[in-house]
Amino acid sequence: MSKKLTQQFACSRMMLPEHCGSLRQHAKSLMRAEEQRWPLTDEQLQAEQQQLLEEALGHKLRVEFTLLDESGRSSLSGVPYRLDETAGMIYIDTGSGKPVKIRAASVIGMASYS
């Protein structure tokens, strides 16, 4: 049985460096595509996030937003102070002076600091 397992992977010893490099590149592109994939969210999670955002707007709570855009996932922490529903924008005070505006559609997660 062990001879069969060693013979099964014997062909991988004969791979050219170019093939190994292209396999690594393909694996990286698959990981990048997985990072940029939109997660599935249910209605209950969306309702909880909407409630968290409304609570943060009313009580000036600090929230960490997880965003997804063309460059991948990123996070932004700050106090939301305005929500423009017609434009789909959330205005956030990060404490660094200039406020930041983000698209509400790019938010895939929120967490509150208590």
C-alpha cells in the first residue's frame, strides 16, 4: 500500500520549474479571487447591521467597518455621523481631521466598540 502512495506522487518530481511557478501563480490568483468574493448575507444579519449603524449614529459610537472593493478587503474604524440614503454614502469621522465617506454597498461587516 505504501509503495502505491509513493508512486502516485512520483510524477511531481519531474515537474519543470516553469510549471511549479505557474501552479503557484494560479493558487495566488485563486486566493485573490476568494478574498474579493462577496460573502453571502442573510436578511437577519443585514437587519442587525442596520440597527447597529442607526444606534452608532444616534449615540456617537465607534464602529469598525469591513469594506470590500476592487483592491480587496479593508477595514476602517470611526464614528459615523451622517447617512445619505439617496446617494448610498456613509460619512465617518475617523479622528484624523478630514471625514471619510464610504459607499454603503461596499460594507460587508460592522463591529461596535463598547
